[in-house]
Amino acid sequence: MNSTGNQGSAQDAPAATRPPSPTGADSVPGNLLDETAHGVAQIAAQFADTVDREARFPNEAIKAMREKHLLGAMIPKKSGGLGATLADIASACRIIGQGCSSSGMVFAMHQIQVACIVEHTQASAWHSVFVEQLVENQWLLASATSEDQVGGNLRRSRCAIEAQDGAFTLHKLTPTISYGAHADAILATARRDTAAASSEQVLVTLLKSATTLTRRSGWDTLGMRGTCSEGFTLDARGQVEQVFPVPFAQIAEQTMTPVSHILWAALWTGIANDAFLRAHCYFRGQAQNDNSGNSPAGRRIAETLALMQAIEGRVAGALRRQSNRRSECSWSETMANAAEINTLKTFVSTTALQVVHHAMMICGMAAYKNGTPFTLSRHLRDLYSAPLMINNDRVDVNTANLMLAQRPISQVK
């Protein structure tokens, strides 16, 4: 992005549980994508502590993603991509997240934007060309959905598209744009026009060459420090063809919200699984030194395994439901799908933290101290972001409202 003011420089383990993925001409075998993700994860892990300590962008991991063509993985093969399924991408998020949380989060957030483009711009000639360029150049996509004075509500905007003679301008005050200074394009929400209500939103693709980001706030945080989610004033211009041809409400309901919660959950599973693996290694080492076989950590390791299995089951179930969703659902089905996606987010975000807590208790001071093979400080800090990304309290209120709107299937008389 162009820069003004004090903006920083801009740049021109086990696979996740998943249902079977198609391996025909339009998809890439999941195990092949997993192998590629493992290669990226190894590079990401080498720099994870430095990225965390310096709160810097994980350049090495993103470079590896580009070299291995992962940034265009979800693009259909007919457009030059790898044709990966959502389950394939979820597995890759988990694998990369085990190596470096921030790298995994950048990858997940990029793929959420790709999913929106793939699902909702088939009728857009401009986006067809954009997708081909994305694959060719392995462009990194960011998202600007948050905005000042809307209370964290994704479905409300204050800014608006101002169009004239086929061109538009957009001015938006954003509290955060994750890795915005490093992105090649940004997908932003805005009101359809200056006369539209705050809920009448569109999604628009903004090109780096026509966007100026002026930094408003830094990113010195507890965890997820490498995502570089700084606040910006965004000023952009472009052609009206860059606006998605369907309302944002439809994009959010059908794609952005479920894909976000699924890929975030997969990433959080990867972070938790790395903590579990460290605790398992520590437990085995301690058990070998305790001939009685009565290690006090035995109960905790068993409970942690059960928590991991529960998390993986929820992610796999959400993937199945999303892959089997119908283009037209009944009102009741739509409400049920939304409630399941909501509780996936709240369950995984809190349960992953429980896994790390158990792992800390199993490893003791070896986990509490930095610089040991069992250190878990970064895992704990990074996962504390999970309940805050779309605050769980807000998600629970939304789920409760969905339950109020639904009539119970049966009632005890």
C-alpha cells in the first residue's frame, strides 16, 4: 500500500481431522497440500520466537508460502490455482499454526478472503482477471472489516463507497488491519453509497497501487504479535467493478463467517496440539524416571487428549456441514447452521486454552521458563487472542438470539 504520515514500510505435525476430499481434476489431494504445509511450518518454526519477540511480520514463512504456491491454493485449477478444498486449507492452517501461530493466522485470514472471492465473484469479469493475477503473483490478501464507532459489529459500516462516472473513492478509519502494511490487496466493507443505511454493506477489493494506509496505532500486544494488526486510516480509489456483485450480508452469512470460524478453529487446534505434544513428551520422560508408573500428570495427560479429540471432532463436523451445505436452506436450517458455527468458535477458542493450561501443569517449570524444549509462554499468549477475535460474549449473545428465534423440535408435556 502507499504510505503517508508515520506508516511503516510496505512490501511490493499431524494433519487435521477432516472428511474425505475430492481428488478429481478440480482439486489437489489433501496429503500433498499437507506435505507442502509441513515444509512451510518448519521454516515458520525456525523464526517463531524471533517474530514473537520483535513483533515483526513472519517474512520467511510468507515467502515460503509464495514459493510453494500456497497463497493461491484455494483458487480452482481452471483459474490457475491448486483447487484445494476448505478441508485441505483447514489442515494446512493447523500444520502451519503448530510451527508459528502468527504465520498460521496470516495464512488463515488470507484464505478467508480468497474463499469470499471464489464463492461470490463468478459474475465479475474484473475479479476473474484479479484471481489470475493473484495466482501468478501469489498476492497476499488482507481484510478491513473493522471500523471505528460501530462497536465491533461486522455487519455495520460508517464509511461509504462514493461513486461517480464508474469510479469510486473510499475513506475508512480502521482500528486494525492485520498485516495491512504487507498486503498486496485489501477486501474492505463499506456502505453501498452515502445514502445507504449502516447495514446496507458491500465488499470491495482494493489494490495496493491505489490505496494509501496511514498508521494510527501500533501493535505491541500480549500475543499474535507477528500479525502486525495495526490501525490505519484507509484511503482508496478504483473502478466500481471492484465492488462484489452481491451484498455483503450474503457474503458474510454464506462464506466469510463460517470459513473464518472454521479456519481459525483449525489454527487454534494446531497451537493447542503443539502444546499437547510437548506435554506428552515431558510426561513420557517423567514416567521413565518413575518406575511406579503413578505419575501425578497421568490424569491430566488423559484429560488433555480427550479435549484435543473433542476439538478435532467439532472442526471435522463443521467442515462436513459446510461442504454439504445447500444453496437454498430452510429458515430453520439456516439458524441451526449459524448456531453451530458460533458454538464452534466459542468452544474451540476456550478449550484450546484449557489444553495449554493442562500442558503447563504437566510440564511445570519447564513450561513456565522460556528457552526450554517445553516452553509454552507463546502458546498461552497467542491463544488468549482466540476468545477476543469477535468477542465470545458477543458471539454467545448472537447464539442466544438464534435460539430465541427457533421453535424447539419437541417439548416435554
